[in-house]
Amino acid sequence: MLEKYKGRATRHQCPKCGDPHSFTYYLDKDGQPIDPTCGRCDHESGCGYHYTPSEYYRDHQSEKPMKNFVPKMQLQTKPIKPLCTIPFRYVRQSASYNSTFVKFLCGLFDRYTLKSPTISRLGELYAIGATKDMDIIYWQIDINGKVRTGKIMKYGEDGHRIKNGNGVNWIHAKMKKDGLLPDDWELTQCLFGEHLLNLSKNKEKVVAIVESEKSALIGAACFPQYVWLATGGKSQLSIDKMKVLSGRTVIMFPDADGFKEWTEKAKEFTFCKVTVSDVLEKNATDEEKANKIDISDWLIKQLKDGYAPPIPTEEYQWLFGFKPKSDLDLMIEEHPFIQTMIDELELKPDE
């Protein structure tokens, strides 16, 4: 398993890119690092280094893994801790549209006005917040309404992230630093937007899964007939996060560099009906794929070119290469002979 995050001391130097605090070790059954090369770099797109335990043991069949290159910690049996959360009042206190990214969204929807139905809807649905520096806060609120954390991200006026070397900031980390949370407070992430699954109007909707919170907001603005949720990163697509979608119909929109990985990963999600969209795989140019664009980049281009509307219409189902299956389609999948009868009797779907 991967080492849990407990501060900068639990993130190490990447053997590929050399970043001193971006590498997560894989731990053995005793909770010790398998090897200083066995782990995953947090810079998924920029570096992408990922050396799994199975790959390490395959490559070192005649050697014993290095278990003692760091001081061995005394193992203690710990009681199961309750889920660590943040009081909801902090979400209310941060509620604001005064972020650079929201102002960028206003340039895409409703003629640059903050008093727009689109921006208001997104703000209310996703509990959008902002810092004094006009950075957006993406709150992670789970299906039970519990606040797991908030992700603070800085954007430029063009809607692109500003990566100033500090990476992503987290509300729980700032609160721990300020003494507002105890030192033993531990983060357990959930899908961004997960709380929307409990709304009665969303019970029967198809769930759209994307990598970034930015993509979830833009997707929800363009196509509100889906429930748009974000994993927070390509490698953050996990069974633990996806279990909340048990029994739901799900369509996943990987970034241009994640189609194969997410297609393979989708096979593990047997508890829901999953389709992986190939809209970027089929429509993105070679240059766009090289730039690792995501669905939000593609939708923004459509919006600026005047092709994608800010309201849902059946004619735009082609954008995603997906249309929710009807009850008849599902019956035919389960009982193929029904299609044979329809063809032989020349029946129409509404008969």
C-alpha cells in the first residue's frame, strides 16, 4: 500500500524527476518502505514515475527487498479512528464568487456578469469558496454532507492554473498549522461534488466523472442533465472513491493522456454501469493530445467557437459519444431474443 500523507516528511525525493517532496513510498505488510525506488511521483503529467511492488518483486526475484534503509518504526496496534472532518461553518464563511477562476467562467457564460444563473447555480451546487488572494476553494463534501477538506487552487485570467512551485494548498493543512485542527487529524478524500448524489433530483441522473474540479464545473455548466464529479487527478480514480456510485450509471471522461489507463481501471468497477468516453481520443488533434488537454479544454474551445450550448439538448449527445440506455436497451442486453422478435415482427420501439 502507499504511505499515507502525514506532512512533508512522508513525501520523498523522486528517483526520476528529483523533486525532494513529491514521491510516495509503497509500504510492505509491516508498514516499512519496500525500496527507495518503489513508489509513485505526485507529478502525474510532468513526471509520471510509478514503480509498483509487483514490478519491483518481478525485477528483483533473486534479491530481498531493502526494508531497512530508513529507521524501522516500532509497530503499535492502533484503534480505528473515526472519520476526520471539518466543521461546515468554514464552508459557509468562505462562500464567494470573488475568485479569478469564477471571473474567467463569467467570460464563458452569461456575458461576463457575476449575477448570472449559470454562476449562481454552480456556486450553490458545489459550495464554491474563495480566499483573500482570489484563489478558488473546491470543498470536498461527502455523500453524508461531511466536509473532508478544501482544495485551494490559483488560476490566471485565462483559466489556466498558475503553478508557482507551491503546488496545491489544502484547507486542512492550513488549519492544522494555525492550531484549528489537532496534529493527529488525518485526511480521507472523497469525490469532489459527491454530496450532489443525495439530492432527490439527481437520484436517476447519469454520473459524469472527470479528473479536475475545473472540468466538473464547466461540464455542469454545459450539461446539467449529468451529475459532474471529479477525482482530483488521474491516479485518484480508485475503488474506495467510486464505491459511492454503486448501482449508478457512470460515464468517465479521462484527460487526453489517460484514456487507456481509465479504460483498464473501469473494469474494476463492477458495482456500477461504466462507460469510458472516447471524445478526446477521437476528436483531439495530435497537438492537443501532446498538451494533455482535458474535457474542460475541449468544451471551452467548443464554447468559444459557438458549437457547445450552455444548456442541454439531445442534439449535443454526440459531444460525449454516449446516450443513457433506455429500459428497452437494457432488456435487450439481458435477453437478446427480444431484439430478434422486434426485427422479425418489424416492431417500432413505441409499440
